[in-house]
Amino acid sequence: LAMSKIEEIWNRINTHKGVEGIIIIDSMGTAIKSTLDQTKTIEYGSLVNQFRERVSSAIKAIHSGEEIMFIRIRSEKNEIMIAPDSEFSLIVVQNPSEE
């Protein structure tokens, strides 16, 4: 994707009601861009990357050759949506009560 398209998508997501943060991480879990503070960015980036790797391994074990398209995790406090890719992953954290 062109950088202008990425910025357009970023800005569109950031205006959605309930969105608390957006992070783009590389394949190692290092943040490339974030709207959250540094502590939260590092925490989410690292933990989500570990989670994504484990889910990916499980899916491949269950359905050989399949790739994860999207992960959505919802708790009482937050909803975390992950759009994984081989090079980068997009993480959106939102408050589910404000949808």
C-alpha cells in the first residue's frame, strides 16, 4: 500500500467512536506508529505479537496452509482487533461500550 493510502486508513480508523488506540508493529513486535503512550504501545505490541504467533501456529496445525486474516478479542474492558501480515500488523484497541 502507498503511504498516502495507509494514512487515509489510519485517519479513518482513528475517528471511529470508541477507538482508544492504533498501533502498527513490525514482524518482531516493534511499534512503527502508534497513538498510545510509549508504555502502552510497547506492552500491546509485544503481547499482541506473541499472541499472533501462537494463534498462527495453532491455525496452521489445525488447517495446514491456512493464514490468519483477522483476530478479534473482546473482554469487558477492551476489544482488540488485529489485522496480521507477514511484515506488519495493525492493532486497534477500542472500548466496546462506546461502539
